[in-house]
Amino acid sequence: MLNIRIQFLKDEINKHNYNYYVNDNPTISDYEYDKLFAELKQIEADHPELITPDSPTQRVGSVSEKFLPFTHTHRLYSLDNTYNYEDLKSWYEKIKKEYGNDVELVCELKIDGLAIALTYENGIFTRGVTRGDGITGEEITQNLKTIKAIPLKLKDNVSLDVRGEIYMPKSSFEKLNAENLENGEKLFANPRNAAAGSLRQLDSTITAKRDLSMFTYTLVADGLKNSPKTHYESIMYMKEQGFKVNPNIKLCKNADEAIAYCKEWENKRFDLDYATDGVVIKVNKIAIQEDLGFTSRAPKWATAFKFPPEEISTVVESIELGVGKTGAITPVANFKPVQLAGSTVSRATLHNFDEIKRLDIRIGDTVLIKKAAEIIPKVIKVVDTPNHDTLPKYEPPTICPVCGEPLVTPEGEVNLYCTNPDCAGQIKAKIEFWASKDAMDIDSLGPSIIEQLFDKNMVKTPADLYKLSVQDFMKLDLVKEKSATNLYNSIQETKNRPLKRFITALNIKNIGKETADILAGEFGTLENLVNADLERLKELNGIGEITAIEIKNFFDSEKNINLLKELASLGVKPEAAEQAKSDKLKNKTFVLTGTLQNMTRNQAGDIIKLHGGQTSSSVSKNTSYVLAGENAGSKLDKAQALGITILTEDDFLEMIKEE
């Protein structure tokens, strides 16, 4: 009788999970659901021998030491992209020509998330693996079990693999960031980043608290009897088995219908509660898919149409001035808020005062804005309106907006600078930079916390951060014990960051993360760098005489010597640089642009340097390769104009393997 009750509870809970998380149509109250779950949990606690892998209680999670690599049984390919309807028609016409008549297509919204591979054996979910490089990923089964849109048991006792996209709904993303802001914790840049960060938690109980979901889009069923003959049928089959599939999928007779679908969703997508940046178009008949096959990186029977970046006009309400870590004054335009590419935009940097002059931006102007790489708002131009000439021209400031000291423009530069070393704006900006992602990467320590610490005279230098206690953080507004403990731990955890990060964080003039990498690789330890003579610094490739002098002057400064001594006394001792493991990429310079699928640009840069290569932030005739991800911008255009070899992410990974 107990087995019968357990099976009833499992079936009921799984049914209600499906109704709520897949169909978005709950059929019982939360209270009634919780009662069912609590009863099952209690029975299993009393009789642990009756717990099965498909029990809803197994979604709770556990802690892993690390994720283990797993080789995919079937490779996960990338997709070729098309950016205009002519290219889409050209792709279709090649296929149509080969098969004589119109070829049916299936259109699906391209979800901006993380690809995942799921394995089911006899109807039970047994393994989940990240895409990785398409050949090898990381097994994160326990984390995926916490996602209620992923069925633990299928309708039938079948063995199959499916592919899907993990995503975080926009509403959940906004809620998560609001909670993090209140708790003084890290804010995520976009829903995709939030989903990635949630999915790769070693403690899957944290993943369980994040509202992740999944759309399933590919069926791999080699051993399935009566397997679907078309892609559309396979989608319907997966839906029947309990998977969540996107409701906006459409079967199209030809390319014209597919183009109409793309046009329909170009603007409608912003009304959805999930991010989508294009449409995936696939040949419907699986026999034709198998006949067309694959290139080395992508299926010939599918393509992704990418939506163009949205542009919209708005009004400049004011121009705000910020003081950076170097004393540079940066103008920022504040706009009348508008919806742009799925989010509210109210400000954008204008970079410098030459840019304001070039565009002739005036307060009260109507301007056209877009999102560079669909992320960063950018002013394109001033819209020609009758009132433009009646508005007063913008005059650059003459004194620092924070300390009131006169501003200067160094010879050969366009920026205005505050040269007051005691300027509060500079000090706060330097501490913010020390904590930033490219430098010491102190989780949760954002501008609002730093401003409070500075205003309460608790922090004046980066070293002061390491003197703070949990009680100190609790003196700040809206910071409670848990957040204070998180902040304290985040700072303490950075004491042994890699040398390249420490050098970057020191904010030496002209030293960005690429140059910091060169210095770390050349000298290995901080002591060696501090004691390096000027001639040795001048000889380094990528440094130059002016930068070498800046480095030497920095480490000869008594103020900086004292800072380094104080940091060391507080236990801040950077980790020695990892030595290159090969010279496969020796004398090769890479520029990275766009969004990579399997790694960040920083991680790709680390791989390049470990193989003897170097990275640069700008394209020139000395660039060997440009590694281009999705939404690559002007760097890609310049590389093509210069005839520089463009690498996809797969090309890059292949280069590392083969060479």
C-alpha cells in the first residue's frame, strides 16, 4: 500500500509541475501542492529504501567539489548565421535547387541562453551535460535536476537524448538583481549571464533557488522505434513526453513564409518574458537533413537569422560628468527613458568632449541610440529637428565636478583631466577599479558600497579594504549581517589573486590587462617586477619607452612603495604567473570581439597566452587573427578591410588542438 501511495504522490506532483512550469497553467493552489510534497518527503524520510531517481524530492540538490568533463555521444554543432533576407533566401535556394521543389522549413525563436544535452534511459533522466566545445562538456546533472521544466521521468520508458536551451525569464532576472542589490551582492549584466552563473554553482541548492527554465528543441533518438520523420514531429513528440517546447514554433512551406515569421517576431520578441536574438530555421524532413549533413562546424540544413540591432530616438535631458581612476572626466548623456532591445535605457557614455563636439550634441536634442552588440547603449547621431539650432551649444567644463580644481588636457590627448591626487572622485574610482571584474574581481563590492565606505572615512586606499570587519560593513545603510559577511569574505578571498590581476588593479598609467599579462608572464613575481630596471622594461615586446618609464616611476614612488608594503602586511600576496605551456601561438597577436559561446573573452585570452601568443584590444596591420563571436562589431569590419584572418570559436579550438 505504501508503494501505491508513493507512486500516486509522485505522479500527482510531476503532473502539477508540468502544468505549472511547462504549460504555465497551474491547476492547484501552492498550499495544496506543498501538502502533497511534504507527505512524499516524510514517507521517503521514514523509508529511504523507497526513494527513486525520478522522485520530485530529488530536485533539492547537493554540493559538488567540481564538475567533471564528459564527451558527448553526439556532437553539439554551432549554427551559421544570416543577417539579411537575401542571404536567407540564398541559403534556401541552394537546398531547393538540389531537391527540385519547395522544401518545408521549421522556424523557432533563437533563445538567448545556454545549450545543454540531456540523456534519458528507460524514461529516467540520468545525465545532463553543458555544450562545452561541442565535443566535450561538463556534467551538471544534479544542478539540472533542480529545474522543474526538465522532466525527471518521461511518459514512456524510452531511451533518448535531447538538446535544449537553459534560460532565465526576464521577470526572474529583474527580481534576482533587485534582491542582490538589496543584499549588496553581485548584479548580473543580463539574463543569459544570470542563467550561466546559476547553472554552474557547485552547490546545486543555490541553483534550485534561481528560477531557471528550458526549451527543448532537438531530439536524438537512434534506438527509438517509429522515430519521427520530420523535425516538427520530433518537437511534438518531445512535448508529448513531457518536455517544454517553445509555443511559437511554426511550420513553413518555403523561404517566403520563414521570412514573414522573422519579420513578425523582430518587434514582438520584446513582449516575451525571455530573451531571443533571432530565429533558427531548419529543414523539416529528417531524411533531407541526413542527406545534407554538416560542415566542420555547422549543419548545412539549418541557419540562424539574427535580428538587426534596434535603433530608437529619445531626448537628451542632461549631460552628467564623472571622474575616472586616472582623473579623466567622462561625459554621460541622461535620456528620457525608452525601451530598447528589451530593456529600459536612460543613459549612455559620450566618451569624451571631442565626441560631443563631433556629433554636436546639445541638451534638449533628439538623438538616435542603439545597443552596441545588443548590450551597451550608444548615441549614433543627432536627429535633425527644427529646435536643434535654437539650443545652446554644450561647453566643456573647466573645473573638476567633484573637487573644483582646474582641468587640463595633456599634450597629444583629447580627454580633460583632474590632476588633484586627493580628489574624492578619483580615489573612489580607483577603489572601484581595484574591485572590478578585470582587476581583483571582488564579488558584491559595487560603487554604492564603496561610496558609503569612503564617505564614512573607512576606506581611502585599496589596502583599507582588507582592514574591514563584518561589523564595519554592518554600519552601512541596508547592509545586514549576511551581506556584511559575504562582503568580508569576498574581499579576503582576493588576497592571492593571479599576478596579472594585481598589476592591473594597481592602476599604473597606460597599463591595461593586456600589458599586465605581458609583465606577469615576463617577470613571474611581483618582487621581480618591482626591482626591474628601466632598460629591461624598454626591451619588452608591447611595452615601449613611455610605458616603461611610467612603470618605473610607479614602483619608485614612495607612496606606492608604502601601499605595496601595507598590502603585503595584510596578507595580499599575488600568485606567481603561470608559465606558458607551449609556443604554438608564439609571435601571434589576437584581437577578440563579440560574444563567445563556450568561454569568456578573458578565458580565451588566457588560453592564447598559455600557448605563447598575445592579445590586443585594437585591430591593426600587426594583428595576426581576429577571434569573432556573435554580435561582433567594428573590429570585425576593420579586420575584413585589412584582410586579416577571421577565426570562429571552433576554428580557434581546432587551431589549439592541431598545432
